[in-house]
Amino acid sequence: MKSVIVGTAGHIDHGKTALVKALTGIDADRLGEEKRRGITIDIGFATVKSPRPMAAGSASASSTSRP
């Protein structure tokens, strides 16, 4: 089985953790202080299975940048 690692990067409070939760169902904010302050302090990880297998070499990506 092939694995793909996807990362997020950006400024504080731009929705990176919310995106991870929406895609995987996993809340990467696991520390009590993160919950109280509403910000991510320590790096979090989540895994998800693809809804369908990807053929070798068929991966594609798109990105949108907003100011």
C-alpha cells in the first residue's frame, strides 16, 4: 500500500486544524491548554484512508492562496 504525507502551513488562526478535522474527523488539538486557548501549540497528526485507491503516478494537487 502506498502512503502519502500531506502537511499544512500558515499563520495562526487560519483554519489548518479545522481543515484537518473536517477531512479526517480527528481533532489535532489534544492538549488541555490548546483547548482552553483555542490555538495549536504542539504539532498534531491525523491519518485517513483514501476513498478509492490511486493508480501509481496519478496523484495530482491543487492549491489556492488567499491574502
